[in-house]
Amino acid sequence: MTTTQGRPILPSVILETEHLRLRAFVEDDIDDVYASCTDPELQRRVPLPGPGVPYTREDAEAWCRELAPGMRIGGEGQQWAMVEQGTGRLVGAVGLLRTLWAAMTTEVGYWVSPWGRGHGYATEAAVAVSRWALGQGFQRVEIKAATDNAGSRRVAERSGFSFEGVERSAMPLHEGRADLAVYSLLPADLL
Ligand SMILES: CC(C)(COP(=O)(O)OP(=O)(O)OC[C@H]1O[C@@H](n2cnc3c(N)ncnc32)[C@H](O)[C@@H]1OP(=O)(O)O)[C@@H](O)C(=O)NCCC(=O)NCCS
């Protein structure tokens, strides 16, 4: 694994699943990222670009051009655009983030565009990315979802993660704060 200022960097990879191609974000994704990230349900769950701050087209531009690529280069993880194999359309984002290299732990995060929901895409992407992370030598992969986010919690369960407990008041939202349900996947879980 290459390093940046002593921090490892994940290799840049494209992952293929049955229905999705997971690839780096590109300039052409800006319109779909903007449309996805201004969806009220997404904003209720994932307060982008930050709690209390409205999402603008400039945020989508910054995400595709700098922020998403920068997460890999800075050693924080890696972000992939979920693209439908059949149509070539962007249907979501999945990433590894909050990577702790000393502990070899990382977290999977995701959102699915309103037009991509209900097809199993979040699960398909979370399975692919988490298994790839374990293949890179990570010893623990986490998913954290607000306790009342039934869809995201189901994605974690369907992806083979085990529920461990609740982090109280762990996530600021646009309105209030959320308790987070913590799920994990370990190499031994796949034996
Ligand atoms: C939650 C979210 C990622 C689910 O994406 P998706 O691609 O539609 O999920 P999947 O199709 O893989 O569904 C997996 C399971 O969750 C269930 N599910 C999905 N959305 C659900 C919802 N809103 N309520 C209850 N169950 C739901 C599905 O029925 C499926 O269960 P099953 O296999 O038992 O039938 C998507 O709705 C989303 O992006 N929401 C807004 C952002 C968000 O919450 N991100 C996660 C932050 S932790």
C-alpha cells in the first residue's frame, strides 16, 4: 500500500457487482449528485454539507472534483459512485471513511439516489465494499445508522453485519441529534 506523509492510501479500484459498477466520482456526476443530495429524505438522514447548512450546486461540484478524490489521497478511505450497469446512471454513493490505520478499522457509509432506492443497491454496494476492505487487511468494518433509520439498519443486517449496541447522541443532524446503532463485520464472520 502506498503512503502519503506516512499515512497509507487505499489503491484506487473499480468494483463490479451484479447490478452496479462502483467507480470514482467524475465531473459528469455533478448534476445527479446535486439532485440526490437535495432530496429531503437524504438530508433528514445525512446532513450534507453540514448540520444546518443548505446543500448547493457548489457542494456537488466540490464533492466530485475535490472532496471525494481527496478522501483517498488523504488516507481517510475511498469513495465510489454507484452506477447502474444497465443504464449507466449514477444511483448513489458508497465509501470507506473514518479509517483508523493503527487499529485497521474502517466504516462503510452510503446513500442511494431517490430514483435508485428499493432495488437492493445499498446492500449490494455495502457487501462489495466491506468484503473488499477485509481483503485489504482491515480487521473490523463498521456501519453506523441512526436508530430510527430502519432502511439503513436493514442494509447493515442484510450485508451480514452484527448489531453491537447504541452510541447515544453521536450524530448531529439538521434538526437535533441521533443515537447511532453500531454494526460490525470481522474477517471471522465470513468463515
Ligand atoms: C437507506 C437507503 C440507503 C436504502 O437504500 P436501498 O438501496 O433502497 O436499500 P436496499 O434496496 O438495499 O434495501 C435493503 C433492505 O432494507 C429495506 N429498506 C430499504 N429502505 C427502507 C425503509 N425506508 N424502511 C424500511 N426498510 C427499508 C429493504 O426492504 C430491504 O430489506 P429486505 O431485503 O428485507 O427486503 C436509502 O433509502 C437512502 O439512501 N436513504 C437516505 C440516506 C440514508 O439514510 N443513508 C444511510 C445513512 S446511515
